[in-house]
Amino acid sequence: MNELSLLCGRANRPLAEEVGRILGVEPCNATLKAFPDGEINVQVHETVRKKSVFIVQPTAPPVNDSLMELLLTVDALRRASAEMICAVIPYFGYARQDRKKRGRVPISARLVANLLEASRMDRGLTVDLHAGQIQGFFNVPLDHLRTDMVFAEHLRARHPDWLANLAVVSPDLGGVWRARRLAKELGSEMAIVEKHRQDSAAEAPEIMQVIGDVEGRNVLLVDDILATGTTLCEAADTLAKAGAKRVFAACTHGLFAGAALEHLEGCALQKVLVTDTINHRPGLDHPQVEVVTVAPLLADAIRRIHQGESVSDLLVRS
């Protein structure tokens, strides 16, 4: 078996180092920096010849810099004769642009997949893609991990009071499958917040309604991405008006873009769980935000890939 090597990108070095600690692997000695003109410089300072190298690099903000750094790192390792290169992308940027919703727009997720393949990576590993079908954009293996069991275990250990009379809720129709998985894992009821316009005109006000019973219940909103927080907060306020007792949220990727923290402070949400797929210190230090680590999940998947074991076994309760 080839030796396992771990390379930490700059996008989330704390997560990469924790994965290495769990695996008992010291991160590869490498320099990743930007030249004065903004071009990215990658240099690996130790041999990776005939090794299996796992690059931990979410394509998180600044998305384009993170993506370019990942592409250049894969190319450097390929030219250094690494035996196998796996791009570990905890957060896959551009995933929300997975189809043509209107005319004359790109399918950005497919283009990013093409770029990664052009860099000659051998396989990928990611967490909670916005749309699972993005796996099909790749012609190399892409293992897609989920966080429903991670959140469920955290809730049982740290917030058992939330689970009493709990309803797991999707903030929109598109995320129903995600909420259903966590509701099944927790043995809870499920509900949906549905948004529509009474009039087809674009300027008509949007109306949000709750499908399901949330009155007097604790409510856990489940989503994959917390960007500006607008949709999540609107859903939380709608649930509170529908009689929800307490409203919480669990979102895998905490981007905290724009005025997201201000939105959280001004709505009915009491606490938001996010994972550390993204290293965003201002968001992670906020008292309303609680971080759940995915390092053990990633470390287990990396070990399984390296040893030729099943990654699907991590999802046996699906």
C-alpha cells in the first residue's frame, strides 16, 4: 500500500490539521502563497513520488482564489509523480449553479468539475453538495459525505432538550430530502416552509406558509448553506408565527456572507449549528452560532479510501 500524505490548503488549515491529527499524519511540507500581483505560488518541499496525497481545500471565499490554489496544487503533485491525488473539498463552491434556470447563463458546477479533471486529480471527496447530481458531472470517483448523522449525534450529546417534541423543517421545497434524512435519523416529525407568489408578476409579494404541524413544538430548520441568512430567517419568523415554541437551525456550510449575522440577531432563531467545512472566524465566534466538526467524518473517509475500504458504509443508515 502506498504511503498516505496529507496536504493542507490555505482555505481551512485548522480543519486539515485536525484531520491529520486524527489520522496520525503530519501535513506535507509545502508553501502556498500569493505573488504581489495576486498569482498563486505552490511548492511542495518533500517527495510525494508514489504516495497517495489528499489535499484538504474547500473552495470557500475567496472562492476563485481557493479554487485556483486547489488546481495548481493538484498539478504540482501530478508533476511530482504522486501515485494518487484526492481533492478533499469539504465545501464545493459554485454548486448552486448546477443547471440553467434561465437563458444565457453558465452551468458553473459542471465547468468547475471539468477544471478539476483537467488538473488530473484521480478522485474527489466532498460534504453535502447543494445538489447530489453534481457527482455525475465528474468522470472520476467523487465520494459525497452527509452531515445528518453528525448533527444527530451532536444534538443527542449536547442539546437533548431540543429533541423533545421536535419537528425538523425544510426552509424550502428543494431541501425536503435533506430534512427528511435528519428527521428519520432523529425519529422526529417533519414540516416544510413553502414560498410562493399569489400573483405571477415578479413584483408581487412572496407568501410563506407552513406545511405540517409546528404549533407548540421545538423546530429545527435544516439547510446545506447559510449565505446571507435571508431565507433561513424568513422561515424562522414564519414558523414562530405558526406557533413554534423554539426555533433552531442546522446548516452544513456557514458562509455568513454580507449581513448574515445581523439577520440572525433580528429573527426568531435562537441558535444555529454549522460545521467547520468553512473556516470563517467572525461567524464562528458569534454567540448565536455553534460549530460542529466534520474532521472525524473526513478522516474516516480518507482512511477508507486509502485502505481500499467502502466509503458507502459511512452512510449505512440512509
